[in-house]
Amino acid sequence: MNETLVTVVGNVATTPVYRELPSGPVARFRLAVTARYYDGAKSTWTDGHTNFFTVWAWRALGTNVQGSVSVGEPVIVQGRLKVRDEERGGQHWTSADIEAVAIGHDLTRGTAAFRRVGRGNPTLTEPTQGQAQGQASGQASGQGQDVSGLWEKKPEPVG
């Protein structure tokens, strides 16, 4: 199946909206992506056109977005691009949506503190001392793993 996979870097433009649906949890927010270029004549950086995308995060990713992402924060979003054309109220609308596979803070513009979520418990948890030591040394502790892959088997790290 052909899909358009994109990676975009931008700023969160709206407060993420979180909903529990029959198909599972979902979070949605708007992402502003502004091109910047160097204007040699003015010797300054200039903002170009801003594109807006609606980002959809499903299941555990949606739950984690709700507790991690706020308006104005720089993020990197990777996912499937879907451009939609529709008629609403006699007007033609075109929207660009991204069904996110991964979302993270852009660490070129600041710092972030990552916290794992417990299996079967969507609330964010601080790692125990043993888990933190195991993660730092590259050992898999088996607990506190990301719940986004519960429906598929992830390979164990080697070494």
C-alpha cells in the first residue's frame, strides 16, 4: 500500500484535545510549520509561509500527547499525510492531516525530561532506582516499557 510518510518540524498551535472513543483514545492538535530563510540583502533570517496541519495521535500515543505537549512547544511529528477535500455548507475546504506514528520535542530548541509509562497504566510514572539504572546501562528491565506497542511484539535489545 502506498502512503505518504512525512516528518515535520514545527510548533504546537492549539491545545491538544483528548477524547476516549469506542475505538480507543485519541488526541488532536494543530501544528504550525513555518519555513525560514536567510535574506542576504537584509543580512537577516526571515519567516516564510506558515503551513498548518491537524495532527491525530491514536491509542497510547494520544494518551502520552495529552500529558506531554502544550501550546507553543517545538515538536517533531512523523506520520501519514492525508489531504482531504470536502464541501461543507456550500464551501470547499481542503485540510492536511497527519496521522502520527511518533511525536517528540525538538531538542535543538530546548530540553525535555522523558518518563516511561507503566504497562496497563496510562498515567505517567517516574522510574524506580532499579529501572533507571537498567535503562542507563542499556539493560531491558521488562517493566515501565512504552505501551504504544502492546499489540505488536517488540524485539529485545541485544547486548
